Amino acid sequence: MYGIFLLILAIFLVAISARSIYGFVIGAPILFSPKKATEDALLECQAKPGEIFYDLGSGTGRTMLVAAKKFGLHVCGFELSPPIAFVAKCNLWLHGVRKSNIYSKNFYHADLSGADIIFCFLTPKAMLRLKSKFERELSTGTRIISYAFSIPGWKPEKVIRNGTPGKVFYYIIKNS
């Protein structure tokens, strides 16, 4: 019985590690954005209750939790690792966020056109890769918040320096 438990645990850990390593390779390692950075950015972009908020690489759902609880946003997360996506679902549910979607899939293959606000804490490599996807899929007025890394070649509406370790880059799609 003990051997079966260890085997299941080992498989679970390999599954988490493999998806997390793949996430790191594609530019979405597991990183945690400071709550203050999320709050300040959502204030800056004048988030309104009922708007659709996408978190690319949502991890445990911390950013989605702030967006839903403090700003009344409908939240949707994309997390590559199924076990971590499950943790995010539990985290949101335990905090009373019932209207949320978390997809255990690669956000590069997801349709992002439904978002009013997109949040990213991704690597420069990922931001470069997302640039053309944003240009193709996002509507005029969609806001993009990027913690720590800018979108290469784009001029942010504002760079927020709020005492957190990284800057927050805020963009608005002008023409689609």
C-alpha cells in the first residue's frame, strides 16, 4: 500500500515538474506578482466591475483573486500545469469567487479576443511572442498589464513604479 502511494506521488510530482519545466521553456515560469502591483495596475487601467480579465500563466490564481474580489471583474486564467490550475480553482472557490474560468492549456493557442484586460507576468521571450498575437486578436481599447517586462517595440501608456521589485507596464490597444 505504501509503495502504491509513493508511486502515485512520484507520478504527480513528475507531472507538475514536466508541465512547469515546459512553462519555463515557453516563457511562463511559475512566478508570483505582488498584490500591490496588481491592485495599482487595475486602478490605473480603470477596471470596471463586470469586465473580462484574462491572466496568462495564472499560477495559483492570486492575481485573479485580486481582480475578482477588489474590482468585481469576471476572471479567466490560463495555466499550463493541471495540478496548479486545480489549486487556482480551489483558491478562487475558497475565497468565494464563483464566476471564474481556469483553463489548463497553453495561452499561445487560446483565443484572447474576449478580454477587456489582460495580465501577464511572463519573460521577455514570451512578451515578444505574444506581441503579434495581441495585434491580431485584441480589440481597440483592450488593456494589457505586464508586470516586470515590457512588450518589445510598444510604447506603454504608463510605467508604474510603486515600490515593488518590478515595474508595471500598462498598454491600451489603439487600432485593431
